[in-house]
Amino acid sequence: MATSEDAAPTTESAGSTEPTVRPRGRVRLKRTALMAVPAVAVGAVLMTLTAQGVLAAQFAISGMPFTVTADSLDGVGFAQFGSMDHMIENSPNQGDTGGQVLVMISAIKDASLTKLCQSVDLGGINLLIRAGDAGTPVTATDLTTDSDLLSGDAEFKNIEIGGDASTYTKGGAKGLPGVFGQQADTVKIRNLRQHNYATTAAAFKLPNLRMSFSSEGC
């Protein structure tokens, strides 16, 4: 898998054609990334799908991205596909985006992360969250992230690239019909860095959790 700093992944559009994806509760912070997709070609395909109105959003994001880093992420059951996230009408955070952000949805059935750091820029000060750095990793079930950037060293087992995201079964989430995606039995990412707009999980355990304000982010 290639990491994507050159390609802007897609996200869900707020149309009436809502994708058949399991409900996702949200955790937001500024700047993060968790995706693993062949970048340039995928970005072009997702942009085309978005222009055709194929992708649809499920919920309103704040529009404030957050950063997530981890020494390692290990996941069992992985799927990834493009979508579009939407902000509320006239959101103060929309800038020149028109209130829509192309993202890549990454879904993992069971995930563990060591030395997790998550930060959101609140305008001169960062809200910082750290966990999983005292010998016990952070764990999550049915984890999804909506990202527009990801970097790290990735390894997949039994990966399938280019399938229709609406047919996927391994990651616990599906995209819309006709959307490019990939899925794998397992995923490992070392030196993970993500730029995210949303994160959800059915269960999230954060050993040694600390929250603070800092002049620096992750």
C-alpha cells in the first residue's frame, strides 16, 4: 500500500443515498491520518466519483482536523474506501471547502495501537491526548477513521485492491456501490501519522490516558 500525501481521499456526501455502513459514534480532534491506499490513482477515481455525485455523507463533522500518531497499529479485519464528509450549513470552519471534505474511510474490526498521541489545534493551543505508552496498548473494536492524509510503514495480509466497496466484509464497514476500495485480513502500520476529520469505535480502551493543553501537537 502506498501512503498518500499527494492524493486527497474521498468522503461521503450528504445526499439521500446514505451508504450501508454501521453507525459510527464520533471522537474529534485536529489533524490525524489513518489510511492505506494506492494514492494517485485512487485519488483520481474518488474525485471522479464525487463529481458524479456517487458518494454520500452520513453526518456533520466539525471541520476541525486532528492529528493522530502511534508507534504501531495492528489490526485484524481491514477495509478502506473513499467517501465525503459534510459540515453543517455555514460552518465557521468550512473555509474554501464549501463545507465538504474528501476523505478515505479506514475500518478495522479489532485494532491495537502503542504510544498513541492525538492532538487538535484550538488556535494557538493544542488539546493533547496520550495513552497506551505504559506497556498496555490502546485497543478498539469497529474502529473507523475519516482521513485525508496518512503516512507510515504498512504491511497487509491477503489484501484485495480495487474491489467494489459495497461488497466488503472484512473491516465491518462498507462503501457505496461503485466506489473503489481495498480490504485485507490484517494490517500493520509502523510510525503511523494521520490527519483525520472523524474517528469512531464501538469500544475504545485507553490505558494510561492523559489529557492536557500544550503549545505543541503530536
